Amino acid sequence: MADGRNLKVLGISGSLRKGSYNTAALRAAQELAPAGMTIEIFDLSPIPPYNEDVKNVGFPAPVQELRQRIAAADALLIATPEYNYSMSGVLKNAIDWASRPPEQPFNDKPVAIMGASPGVTGTARAQYHLRQSGVFLNMHFVNKPEVMIGTAASRFDAEGRLTDETTRGFVRDLLASLAAWTRRLNPG
Ligand SMILES: Cc1cc2nc3c(=O)[nH]c(=O)nc-3n(C[C@H](O)[C@H](O)[C@H](O)COP(=O)(O)O)c2cc1C
């Protein structure tokens, strides 16, 4: 590790289902993380649908926790499904909640993204929508490699383990880029 710091990465999956390829990709990332990086996965299932009336009374506890975990992380790793050519509503909803002032925690945050889908484009369109929202929130995305895991059923086994060696290599490269990007943006 370049500067002796351990990088804390918060992993966020935009899918709630048990057999999610995207959550499975995050689990693979935990395994493939370089020395000096730890990845914790945040479960979005307790995040309620966004409601400004609720927010005006106070952030619900799960949202508060999400905001704190994002703020405390050195970087984020988001795995987005593609729903109707965009990111999932679950992911957008969580971003919407976490993004509300004061002190929106995405500001200046290094972020890597990836995504998995059974289709051949492997969430490409969803990832560009995610990048678009991230511009407004001043997230700093890793640009390359782009990890778009298409034909996901052939790359994960029945237990949700990422078995495709080429894809494992892409995830490894993405994490190495995230580590370098994070250290470059925030020298220790
Ligand atoms: C509402 C809905 C819309 C979808 N739209 C797309 C799509 O635009 N492109 C795509 O590749 N897959 C699409 N899919 C299929 C998802 O990629 C697939 O369900 C995938 O497994 C979801 O991610 P997960 O495995 O992490 O849950 C859609 C699925 C749902 C439920």
C-alpha cells in the first residue's frame, strides 16, 4: 500500500433480491480488494421511499445511517442493476435521500461503479445515468476500467460466486484504480 492508510470503501448494491448479481459482484469485490482496502456492504432494504414531508421532520434512522456511512467512507463502490435503461429505483431513491442538505455526503467522494445484468450491454446505460446524477452531486468517478458485466448468468455460479476469470480481472483492476484515485484526490 502506497501511503500506509487502510482505505474504507462502502459498497452499495442497487438490488434488494437475495440472488442479486450486483450484490454478488460486490461480494466478489470484497474478495478481490487489494491490500490496504476493505469493503463493507450497506443494505439498502430499510431505506423508505423518499418523502419530503418525512424528511422535513428528520431523516429516518436508516437514511441517517447511510449518510453517516457514506461520509465516513474514503470511497464508494456502487453496483447498479439496469432497469429500463437506467439505474434501479432502489438505488436512485437511496441517492436521493442521502443527497439532501445539509452537508450532502457525496460531495468530493471518490466513486467506482460497476453493474451486472443478464443482457449483453451489462448495465452500460444505467451506469451513464448514474454518472449523470453523480455530476450534480460532485462525485468523482473512476473513469476506467468500465466494468459492465453482461450475460451475468454465465459469469456467476449458482451460489452467486463470480467465477469468470476475465471479469474478476476487471473488478480487480477497478479496485486498483479506485485505490489510486482515492489516494490522488486525498493524499494522506
Ligand atoms: C423493472 C425491470 C427492468 C429491467 N430493465 C432492464 C434493462 O433495461 N436492461 C437490462 O439489461 N436488464 C433489465 N432488466 C433485467 C435486470 O438486469 C435483471 O433483473 C438483473 O438480474 C437485475 O439485477 P440483480 O441481479 O442485481 O437483481 C430489468 C429488470 C426489471 C425488474
